[in-house]
Amino acid sequence: MLAPASVLDYREIAERRLPRLLFGYVDGGAYDEVTLRANQEAFARLRLKQRILRDVSSLDTRTTLLGRELALPIALAPIGFAGMMARRAEVQAARAAERAGVPFTLSTVGICPIDEVKRATTRPFWFQLYMMRDRGVVRAMLEAAQAAGCEALVFTVDLPVLGRRYRDLRNGMGVQLSLLGKLRVALDFASHPRWIHDVGLRGRPLTFGNLANATPQRGLLELLAWTATQIDPSVTWKDLEWVRGSWKGPLVLKGVLDVEDARAAVASGADAIVVSNHGGRQLDGAPASLDVLPAVADAVGDRTQVLMDGGVRSGQDLAKALALGARACLVGRPWVYGVAAAGQAGVAAVIATLAQELRATMALLGVTRVADLDRSVLEG
């Protein structure tokens, strides 16, 4: 391959550079990965309406989200274990996002802690919350995020239990391995000496930065398995009220796939919602995020800001999501492919690629502002 041209080119490089277990974790989904594929297929089904002889010499990709002007209608999504894909990956991604003028979201189960990301950046970033069984741990994370000046809290609510992810299980994640299985995983990692040196040794990825006092310190597989025991399946709307009362700032609810849930989220004080099926990693057979987006946007888009994630791999995909009612999109796998392939420069290149593709798409649609992308640009 010569210079990578698309997000999928960075995916190909990431696949070569990462141990199979780690690439499978990033790239895979739940069960037979039906919903994972549906997320991208939904974008492929939509047809765009090309228009001609319009003045598109000046294109504006800016938007306003949660009171902040963004250079591009995206935010980097929270990715657990991201720091296992590249050395201190969350810091590298946060720096790239800041320079591109878009938000970065740090995961509860990221490798880098809040204070490390804060020291590496000059603008506020977002923090994503999983509700853990120990509310004291949750309270401490909220206090740390508040003290660091995090701009928004993204509360992920579609994970009462972990979706069963066959690809991860086949690769040895979350299961008791036989001696032969352990040997196979060890050989896979040994065949990636660059990862061992740059990430395994220099990156110190064997603890979650925001949960350092609670996580096991024994090794990678133990750390991965530990997470499944900490998610709280008893979370209800009352817990959302508790979070709302504990967080002084914009609250984003991530994981909405139902119109009635969207209405309830708005009634509970969410400042924005993310239409999301967790990237196809939870309930396999759930609808594609893009397929749900129009109904949710129609129902609550006049009362809250509607975002979406799941399946965005290009600027054309981004244009389609905006046309169906999204204010912006969270992108997750694309930035992880970028950071695994080329570190901060890879993330910057992925963001720049999405921006270039969005501008080209807008020009061919005859639209000069992202605010003017609506259903009129779609065929049918």
C-alpha cells in the first residue's frame, strides 16, 4: 500500500500492527455481528442527490454542539482499552482532536487517567461514565472530571451487561484458557515485537487510569476479564437523576435506540442524546443506529441535541447522518484505526480525511453549510 487514502486503509494497517486479540476487540461486535454489519450497510443503502451549477466555492463545516463551536460535526467517541492499541493512545488522540477543533471523549476504562489527558491538552475534553457497582468509585471519577474542567459528561446507558462477543471469546478474551490457548495468545503477541516495545513496555497499559486503585495488576487478560464483573445491571432512571444531580455541566446520554427512551431522556434532563447501538457490540439484531435516527430526531430534536454513532467510516457517511437529523456524529473505530496505525498523526489524518470527504460531498450536493444538510439531499 502507498499512502493511506481512507479510514479503511488505516484499518488495514492497524490489523497488521496489532495482536489478533486486540484488533478483534476493536473491530468486532456481539454474537454473529449482524448489527455491526448493519450499521455500515444502512449508510450504503442511502442515495445522495447530486446537484449542479451551484456556487460551492466556500464551504463551512462548522457546527455548534453543547455551546461550543466545532470545526467539524464530529466528536471522538470513548473507547475502552484504547491505550492498548498505541502508546498512551488517549493522550495522542486528545491532542489530535484539540488541534482539529473537535472534542475528544475519555472512557471510564481508558488506560490514561483524567489528569494525564488534562496535562497533555489545553482545551476541555469530554468524559464518559459507566455506572460501576461501587458508587464511591463513580463519585470519585465525577469529582475528578469536574475538577479537571471536563466539558461534558457522556453517560453510557446501554451496557447493563456485556454483550457476548464471539470474536473476543475465540481470541481468548474473557475465558479460562488452556495451556495451549495461553501459548497461542503469547505467540500472537510475540509476533508483534513493535507493539511489545512501544505499547506493552513503554505504554504501561496494564491498568485503567481512572480505576487504578480498583483494578487487578496481574496482566492483560485479567484486566480485560475484570471489567465484566464491575458493570452494574441494576441501573435505572433514578440513577440518571443521581448522575444529573452530581454533575454540573452538559450531560449526554449515549445508547438510545427507542423513541420513548429518547423522550424519557429529555424529561430526565439530558442535554443531548446519542442514538447508538454501541457499535454493534451489545444486542445483536438491534437496528442500525442510522435507521433509528430519523424517528428520534423527529421526536425530540426540537428539545435536545441529537447525535449518533455506529458505522461512520467516511465524510459521505457523516453527511448522510446529518441529513437524517444528527447534529454531529461520534466516531470511534476510525480514530482507533488511526492511532494504532500511526499514533497522533494517524488520528489527525483520519479526522482530516473525514473533513475532506465531507467538503467534497457537500460541494457535489450543492450545499455550502452543514446546517443545510437535510433530507432534501437524499434520493427517494
